[in-house]
Amino acid sequence: MTARLLLPLLLVVVALALVPAVVTSNVALNFMVTVLLIALVGQGWNVLGGYGGQYSFGHSAFFGTGAYVTAILQVRYGVNAWLGFALGIATGALVGAAIGAVSFRSGLRGSYFALVTLAFAEVLRILASVTPITGAGVGTLIKLDLRPEALQFQSRVPFYWIILALVAISLIVARVIEASRFGAWLVAVRENESAARALGVNATLMKVSAMTISAAITAAAGCFYAQYFLFVDSGIAFGPWISVEALLAPIIGGIGTVFGPLLGALVVKMLGELAKLVAGDAPGLDLVIYGCVLILVVAFAPRGVGGVFHEFYNFVSRAWTPAPTPMRRRDG
Amino acid sequence: MTKVRSGLDRRDFLQTSALGAFAAVTGIVAAPAVLRAQGASVKLGVLHPVSGALSYSGQQGRLGATIAIEEINAAGGIKALGGAKFEPMLGDAQSTPDGGNAEVEKMNAAGVSSIIGGYASSICLAASQTAARYDLPYLVDVGVADSIVTRGLKNTFRFGPGFGVIAKTALDNLVTINDQAGKPAKSVMIVHEDSLFGSGLAKLLNAQLPGRGFEVLETIAHPTPTRDFNNVVLKIKARDPDLVIPADYYNEYVLLARTMQQQRVRPKGIYSVLGGAASSYKFVKEFPEAAQYIMDCNHWFDPRNAKALALKKKVEDKGQFYTYEVFMNYSCVLLLADAIERAASADRAKIIAALESSTFAGHLMPYGPTKFVNGQNQGAAPVNTQVLGNDIQVIFPATFASAKPVFPMPRA
């Protein structure tokens, strides 16, 4: 890992960290918190789906686990919110490892794996909607207690920095994976699992490891959600909405790239806000516009918005580079 | 050859500048100052889930609120503020708590004096909590979860009744109706949607029904949306309960009732608690046979109130249905206008104080004068209605009743 690889990450994170200094509106900060939350979930998905090639439709299982664990530990057992947050991430990682071990040891791949993850998320949603410890369908409400010790703040700015810190860690994790031997093995499994196995790569271990890291990142987003909105129910925690957001951000931004989920989350959420501005008070029109533009983006930019930037960069580079002078033949 | 990198490459520049471009396009950086500079009007946040799974209810709620605002403005506005007009800021919670939260942030930035609405309990919980950060008065229109007013939030008020009161009233009235008919019903099946509203209610019913002489044969939960009730109705048919108690939002309720009609499942009664469709003129008009004889314990206007009947006509003249969301939100806006009138100020703290001491009686509901204790209107209570013919009649309590209950349902 060289400084050259980390420099772009540092620049983006520093630029984002300066946002509260420029933007004082809570509306904008809330918007950016939402963007970073989706970027974090997207990065979680990207580790497994982008680098590992294992497409999950049920990342809400990890998001919900993080959200419920942090909420339940505080509300029912009086555990400190910061500790609850850390335990939420750890539990999410454990659930990821367990689901990964069960699925990959059974040899599930492709659409079968996607359906199994969806099923796990749905099972957890139903369990959460009937189990007393989660508050069943009533959900779990974290008491409003605006103290830093309770991980609650009057201002939106500390929340922004916390979610930015989590996103920064997830970006570093993605970059480390890209540059490491583990990442190379993971990509080898994605490209051709049989060939990777033949070369001695422990494919199951690679996939379970990726799933554990992916689940931990996604659970961190769930913990943050619970702490930010102070309310979790089964539909919010384990519902399909977050699984869709998790895969939408990297697909739009650029799958299997470090900045893809962040870029995708920014584009998707900005699109949603701009559609609202265009639609005015007409109910649902913003969602129609949002959907149409999304279809166009996916249709004309299959490598995501990051891919479009990359192509544009290559095009400009070629245009600026002077054509090579033909060698003159020296006679005599 | 080593390529020398500058501090910021094009891709990074594009990514970071997108933020600035967004802020400039939407004007969110400068918006609050500009909006506050506008003239003598009172900004009112009107928050509903007008898109997503709860869009119909949300749109109905918005309709009731905007009619009230138009009427108040047409009648000269807030007199204590020199005739200041209400300026509604309409928000769409998109049927999610975080959608509601984002709208409250926008409304606060725009300088609204107060917010009404939310509709669903989960949206009300999130939105009122965010409003509490800014001491922004929040008047809940419908959300019935008891926890909405038990969190100790000074800014949050609920005009309508909560779960506890609704369930107790519904059970008391059910026992009375059953007793008056010679106790024909002894067994019950509960069908409920699995979010905050349906599950909370099912839990209360399961706890209280056995003590009141009813055996709960089975409780069936389903998600919202659910688009097929065939299996649920087959289960009902197999268990053959005397009473079916649905706790669903509008679409699922209609589907359940229609499926029961199609499969010829006719229990002695369908008794809903906050039945999404059971007290809906839309349901009665579109599916009169499926709706026939369904009883409901729900929010309902005072049928003796001339203003309520005038609003009914006005709404129907617009080609809309007079659902409970309409008159609840209409009443909430009137209540808020009265508080602002008495506060003689659009200051948030003064509005909260005025709501705390409110004795407003000019609303459309059979609640009597409002009296808030810890944010809950003490007089708020549901009434029992029944679909009879092509109309919805109040059957309980006797003070407001416009018809006698028909129970058990006549067999076809």
C-alpha cells in the first residue's frame, strides 16, 4: 500500500469533511448524511458483489442486524450507545460469516446465492416482526437523549462526521482489498472460480471472508441509521428497500471500484432531489422522473457513472497528447 | 517513466465539484434567509405520505389540510396577526420515516411555524422527533401508536386518540353490541398488517379479548402491500370464527373483504378496529356488497355537526371521498389556527404554549373541547360505524348514533 494509492481517498475525504464548513443548512447536511449512509451500504455490497462477484439481494439482513442490535442493547439492556454501535457491527459481521459459510459451503453461486440472501433477509424480517425482543411489529424506539455519551447530538454536524469517518474506513478497506493478495484471490474467484481453485485458491474461504467484511460495513450503516433516526421496525431494518439501495449505488457509480458506491449514492440521491424540484407538489411525479433517468443512466452507461468519467478522461487525454511524429527515414 | 500527479485529478475534481453544483442548483445554502425575508404570512408545514404505499391516505390528508387553509385564508387569515395568511409548505414523506425526517428538515429550514400530519405512526415518530430538535410544534393528525405522546416531547401533540383508548373503546363497544344481540359471537380471528399499526393492535386484542369472553382462534399477520388474500381467507374458512377482526390499511382491507365475499365466507360479523376501508365511502361506493354490514371502530366526524356535513358536501363536489384523513386534518388545521390566533404570534414556543392550554371546540369531531395532557387530547375517542345500505352510519355511542347496529349479519 503506497501513499500514491491512498492520496485520492484522502483528498475526497478531506473535501467531504470540509462540507459542514461551507454548507450550514441542516437540509443539506441531512441530505449528505443520507448520501454517505447509502454510500456505506453500497460499499458493503461492493466488497462482496463488486470484487467478489457474489451478487446479494439481501444485504438488509446485515443492515437490520446492526440496527436492531444497537437499538435493543441500549433500550433493553442499558448498554452504552457507543459500545452498542461496536457490538452491532460485530454481530453483523458474525451473521455475514454464518450466512456466507452456509451458502458458500453448499456451493451456491449466481442467482441461487442471490435468492438465498433474499430469503435470509425475509426470514429475519418476519422474525423481527413477531419476536418480543425486537418490539415485534411495534418496533424499537431509542429514547431521545441529546448527549454525546448517548451518541446523539443536537447538531447534524457530528453525525455527518461520524458517517464520513465510517465511509472513509470503508474506502480504505476497499483500496486495501484492491491492492492486497486477498483482493487478487477474490478477483480470481470472481473471474473464474474453477481456475482459481485449480491454482490453489481457497475460494470458499475468500468468499466467506469477503462476506464477513461486507456484512460488517453494512451493519455499521444499520447501527448509524438506528442512532440517527432513533427508531427501527422490521420493515425499515430488514425490508427490501435497503437491499435495493445497496446494489443500486455501486451499479450506478461503478461496480468493483473504490469510489463507485460513493459516486453512485451521490448521483442517485441528487437525482431524487432534483426530480422533486422539477415535479413540485405533484405526488409521485418525482419518483417517475427519477425512475426514467435511472433507466437511461443504466442503459447508456453500463459501467456506471465512474465508467463515463473514465472514458471521458481517456478521450481528453488522447486529444491532448500530440500525435507521434513519424520517423524520417534516413537515406544514405 | 514516472507520471507526476497533481494534487487533484479530473475525476476527484468532478466528484467534489458536483457537491457545490448541487448546492447551487437547489439553492439550499441560501434558501432559509431568502424564505424568511418574505412578507406577512404564517408558514405551515403540511406533511403526508402522498407517494408510496400509503399515498391514498396521504393525499386525502393533504386534501383536508389544504381545504382548511384555503377557508381560513379566505375568511381573512389570522386576525391576531393582522390577517396574516397561512402559507402551506407541502411535504411528501414518501411513506417512510426517513422521508418524513428529510421533509421536516426542509420545513424547519424554510422557517415554518409548525407542522401537521404524518399519518402513519412510524412517520409521526421520526418526524416529530426531528421537529423536537428545533422546538417546532408538531400536531399529529392520525398516527395512533401510544409511544408518540409518551416520549416526553414538549413539541408533539395528538388531536386524535391513541391505541390504548381506541382498543379499549372498541372492545367495550364490541362486548356491548354482542351482549345486546344475545352473545352470538364467541370466537375471533384477527388479520393484521405487520407494521406498527396492525401489530400493536393485534397485540392489544390478543391480550384483552380472552378476558372479555372471546376465544382468539388465530392471529394472521401479513405485510403491506399484500396482493393476494386467498390463503388467509381459506384459513378463516377452515377455522370458521364468529367474528373476523381485520386491522389493515385501505388496499389490503378492500382486498380481504372482496376475497371473503368471493369465497362466500360469511362470519356473524366483521368488526374492524381502525379498519382502513371499513369507514370509507370509497369502499362503500366501489364494492357495496363486500362492504355491507361491516362494523368499524374508527375516527369519525360528529354527524350532528353542520360544519362537518358542509365539508362532506364540499369534498364530494370535488369528486373526492370524505375519508377520516380529510376531516382529521381539516380539524387539525383549525385547531392550530386557533392556537396561533390565541398566541397572537407565529413564534414556535408561543404556539406550543397555546396548544398546551387549548380548549378549542370548533372542530368536526365528537371529542368536545380539546384538552392536552402530555400532548394527548384527552377527549379524543373513536366511534363505531356500520355500513348499512349505501351509507356509513354511526351505531355507537348512542349520543351520536344515526342507526341501530345490525348484528349478527343476515345470512344471504
